[in-house]
Amino acid sequence: MSAYEVFSVLSGVVLLGVACAPRIKASERFWAVVGGVFLIGYAIYVPTRRAGPSTSRRKSS
């Protein structure tokens, strides 16, 4: 896992923590949850795409 992916996960966790703050508006809470889930999902998605087999070089029959 690269530093970029680690910081993505940390940022996502921080955003999810901010969503639990008692003094923010509902719209801010919503976007904090969306951003947190996106960053954590992205940090999980990127290594699986790099490590997986390449499907772009298939031979045509």
C-alpha cells in the first residue's frame, strides 16, 4: 500500500469522524459521509486495479 492510499484512508476516516460532529448542518454531514466513503473506497479500489490482470491487451480472434 502506497503513501497515497494510506492518506486516502486517513482522510476518509477523518471525514467520517467529522460527520459525527454535533454542530454541523445536515448537508455538511451528508457531504462528509459521501467524501469519506469515496476516499476509503478509492483507496481500496486502486491497489486491486494495479495488482489485477490486464484486460486491455486481449488478442482478437
